Amino acid sequence: MTALILALAAGAVVGLVLGALGGGGSVLAVPALIYLLGFTPAAATTAALIIVTATSLTALYAHARSRRVRWKAGAAFAAAGILPAATAGAAAAHLPQSALTLASAAIAALSAIKMLRPAGTDRPSDGCVRPGKAAGAGAALGTLTGLLGVGGGFLAVPALVTVLAFEMDAAVGTSLLVITANSLASLATRASTAASLDWAVIGPFIAAAILGAWDGKRIAAKVSTPRLQRIFAVVLLAVAAFMLADALI
């Protein structure tokens, strides 16, 4: 019963974050699964990808209804990362977990710093985005998704804002498309791990996360873009600090 309650509570928080901010869900889900629910790191990363994939699809539908998803640009961005995500996912099992955690913490912190910079300083000055630059960013995001075992939303939103010059609300909605594609590609390399997961815990976690994602989307609709951007940056910094402490202590 205790595990069920913890799974429901953690799932609700992950869903709220994912629905409101378009990312950060799996980064929060992994430590919750390990420290609250007793999963091994390998099982936690796979379970987190399953949870975030299901939740992202729900949140994507909600944002699409509000016309916050740019399908063409988002699909192209996601497509560039699918093969790198699958390849990196297969390679991740052979790399030290501590090194991956430190890398993820550093990337989250750098992304937060970018999001805290004044609006427009990182956007293309002529309003144009080179396809090669967008493809490169999508491939890099896919690689990191596969290596770190996360959906990549905490990186996708800053990338969509700074590389593709998206407004924050469109970046949040479109990032969910990118998260889903990258997560599915990474999961394709983890089928054997998924088969042995504790679905009695993962099922309620997913259900609570899906419900939380709908509430998160409503929160996003009521919060101004600059404020949402600051909240997202603070979440990234908190995640980075936690991951750094976990890797070093």
C-alpha cells in the first residue's frame, strides 16, 4: 500500500511538471523510482521512459487542442534525433553511471542559464533558422536522450526557443512531440529491461502522471510566458543540483 501511495504521489508531480513545462518529467521520475520505490538505476531509467512516453502523448494532445504544437518543425526536429537516440541508448549500458549523471547535471544547468538570459538574445536575428542547425540540434538532443535515459524535454524546450526561435508556449507544446519520438526510439533498445519491470507500481504511476499532465497544461495556460520561462529555469537548476549531489556524494 505504501508503494502504491508513493507511486501515485510521484506520478502526479511528474505529470504536473511535464504538462506545465514540457519537460523535466523523466529527470524527476528517475530519482523518485530509485529512492522512493526501490528500483535499480537501470530499471528506473527504462520505467521513466515508459512513464514519460505515455504522459507526453496525453499532454501533447492537450496542447495540440490549444494549437500550441508546431507539427512540421517539431517533426523535423524529432526525426533528426531518432537514430542517434537509439544508437546512444544501446551504448549507454557500457558507460559509467556517475559520468552520465554528471553530464546530465551540467547540461541541465547550462540550459537553465540560457533560459534565464533576456528574451531574444539567443534567437536568430534575421528570423531565419538554417535547416542544418536545426537538424544538428535535434540529433544532439536525441543522442543525449539515449545516453541519459530521459525524454529530453528539459533540453528540448531551450533548444526550440534558442535554435528555432519558438515562443515559450509553442516550445512547451512542441517539445512533447520531440520527447515522445526520442523516448520511443530509446525504449526500442531497452525491451529486455522493460519486460522485467514492476508494472504494479508503474501502472498507477502512469495513471497519476497522465491526470497531472492535464492539470499542468491548464496551469501553463494561466501563467505568462516570461514567468513560465523563469519557473522552467529554476526547475532545471534544482534538478542539476540534485543530480550533481547524487553523483558526488
